[in-house]
Amino acid sequence: MSFPGSGLAKGLAVTLRTMTKKTVTAQYPDVQPELPPRTRGVIALLEENCTVCMLCARECPDWCIYIDSHKETLPAADPNARARTRNVLDRFAIDFSLCMYCGICIEVCPFDALFWSPEFEYAETDILELTHERDKLREWMWTVPAPPALDPAAEEPKEIAAARKAAEKLAAAAAAEAGGSE
Amino acid sequence: MNLLDTLLRCAAALVVFLTFPLIIGQTEHKVMAHMQGRLGPMYAGGFHGWAQLVADGVKFAQKEDIVPAGADRRVFQLAPAVSLLPYLIVLLAIPVGPDGFVGQAVDAGLFFVLAVMGVGVIGKLMAGWASANKFSLLGGLRTAAQLMSYELPMVLAAASVAMAAGTLSLPGILDAFEWYWIPWQAIGAFVFFTAGLAELQRPPFDMPVADSEIIFGAYTEYTGLRFAFFLLSEYAGILVVSALTAVLFLGGWHGPLPDDLGWLWTILKTFALAFVVIWLRVTYPRLREDQLMRFAWTVLIPLALVQLALTGVIKVAIS
């Protein structure tokens, strides 16, 4: 069911149809791209959460995280108690010329101090300037979007589940007490 | 016709010659981009890159004009002009509207136009030969071969129209035009337009400048303004071939509107055909050199002869 030249006509139809459709060009510097959540743009640090456990620096496959810290002794609150020590973060830097954006540091952080940010405009003219220090990493924290909503059929978040179980237990105990006093 | 009138007509043809090819070029940028899902130029001039070709022209003017050491200097430098000017001269003879709305009504207009258009190809041959470059020479020879095989069906198709009208004058042909000429001369229109495309070396017939095989054919050694002239001659060629097809086969100024607006019809038909030229370029890949030759000799020339016979039979039957 084809007449000679139907393929040629089909080709013409394809180009004409494409012309009437919306173009796919991203006009990047004029229009910012719409990036999906969890885009691997840059790694941001919430340094308030960091305990200098060094897990991220040790797990990093290409050793691009630099952490310096010192110990501080807190005076004992109670005269009978021992003085406490804690780690204070002096330097947290990520060398983005080495980083391969694997995200292992973010996965491994037990205190939620590292996050993916979709920010991607941090090109530099010198490779050395790609090592970003803690203040810059903290600034990027402001660009981290809220996590996307869970799927409708997903398991509920652990902290909500725990809170709900505790509340249910309390309610059950209160009901049992009320039943026993009658 | 006094001197002032002549000067005015020449100036008008020059203005058309300098602006319309640029409009076609800009249309090609945009149409090609959108047919490929892109936007095309967006910055030059502010609004959707309307001044892109002006910017290109400025760029070309700034570039160094290089003549290769082994080149035949005079011929090399003259070639772009030989390639470009014939189209300007042809434009003078193309009727735009009725009642003398034409640069210069030539009695043997059809003959004149086809002859002068053939000269443009000589410019490309000169470029190919004078460049002292094997790719240029190959491109030039391909141009020559293409001209040889496509000029014949083009002339045969044009001859069919001349037979139908009984005159060689372009305004005369349009005066004799009737609506039923369009189906009657449809085969001729196809042959003429296709052969015109091949003469302009437009894709899918652009083997003389096939960049994957011979860099840029006859234009390989050209830079700066001379190169820009070759490009301009290509777009002027689109204008001329589209206008000629519109005048010979689509009835030129004839249309539903009153005759005063005939020039609008000519321009509209010309640009519609120029759009088709661009459309074909975007859609089809380049033919191989032997396919090109086979297409000319085994398809276009027999078709043109069939059209000629058909025209003759119907012409005799009518009269």
C-alpha cells in the first residue's frame, strides 16, 4: 500500500510537523533550567550538625574532603563530675576538582550534615579555587530544596511512625487505666 | 524610457537583490532550526536574532582576504563577482506585476534569463580551477558535470512554457497565462524547479560542496568577503529560481486580488517556493554523484520531453 515517492512525502511531513511543535532548546543563561529534586549539583554542609566523626572523609573514594578539628574541654557543670570534651570543627573543605559526585559522603553522614544542592554555577578560572571551604559549603545549604513528598503508597517516615506508636501506647494505657478504675 | 527611469529601475533591482536574499537566508536559519526542534539565532539584533546575517556580513568583512600562493590570482579574485552578478542581471528581467512592472522587459526574456543564469556557474568553475587545490578542482568539475546534465531539462521545461504561450518574452508569457496552465505544465514545473535546485547546488543536490567528501568544493580556499559573495550568490540564486518558477509555472502576478496587487502575488509565490527550497534542504540527505547524474538523465530529461510532447499535443488541439 505505498505509491512511489511516499517515503519522500513522509520525510517532508516529519520536518513540517516538527516545525509546528515546541522547540526543545534550553535558553540557559536567560532561563534557568528546572532541575529535578536530588539533582547532584554541589555538596552543601550544614555545619551545625557536623560532629567531626570523619566518616565522610574516610569513605570518600578520591579523598577530596579535608577536615581539621580540635578538642575543647568544657568545664564540669557539677563539681563532682568530670570535665567533658567535644570536637570543634576548624576546617571543612571539599575539593570539587577531585570530587566525582558519587554522593557516598552524603549517604554515610550519620547526623545529616551533608546534602545535595542543585546549584551548579560554581565554575572557576583556576583549578585550585575549586576547593571550597566551610563558609561556602554552608551558604549552599540555603539552596537545598525541601525533600520531595513521599509516594502515596510509601511507608510512613520512621520518626512519624515512632511518634504514632508512642501516642497509641499512651492512649491505650490511659484507656486501660480508665477501664481499671471503674 | 528616459535615463532617470532606467536608473530608478536598476536601483530598485539592486535593493531587491541586496535585501531579499538576506530575508531568505534568515528564513532558512529559522525554518531549519524549528524543523530540527531548535530555536536558531536568538541574540543578534535583539528580537529573535533578526540581524544575524548582518552580523555575519560584518564578520566576513573583518576577515583577511587570502589568495593562495599557487592560485591564478586574477581568476581567483574575479570568480565571486562572476558568480554573483548574473543573478542581479536576471532579476532585472523578471516581471513582478502587470503593465511594465519589470526592470527591463526583454523580448527574448526567457532565453536571456536562462543564458545569463548559466554564466553564474562559470564563476564557480573559475573558483574551482584557479584555487590550485584538489578539492576545489573536484568541486569545480562536479559543478560542471551538474550544469551539463541539469541545464538540459531546465531549458526543455522552460521551452514547454514558451510553446504554450507562443512567446519568449516573460511578461508576454504571463499575459497569455490561463489558470489551467498549472495542471497542464505541472510536470514541467517539477522538472524546472528540481533542475533549478541542482543548478544552485542546494541540498539534496549539493555534491559540488559536499563537506564530508571535498571540504567545501570550489569555495574551499576562499575567505572573508569573497566567500560571503559566494554564499550570497547561492541565496540570490534561490530568489531567482523561485521567482522564475513562480512566473513561468504558477502564473506570476495572476491571483484572486485585483491586478494592482499583482506584485504581491509574485512575491508571495516566490517566497512560498523559497520556503520549499529550504524545506527540501532540511528533509533530504545529499545524493551520491552517480545518483545525481542518473536522476538527471533517466528521470528529469524524459519527464521534460513528455511535458514538451503534452504541451505540443494540447496546443495543437486547442488551436
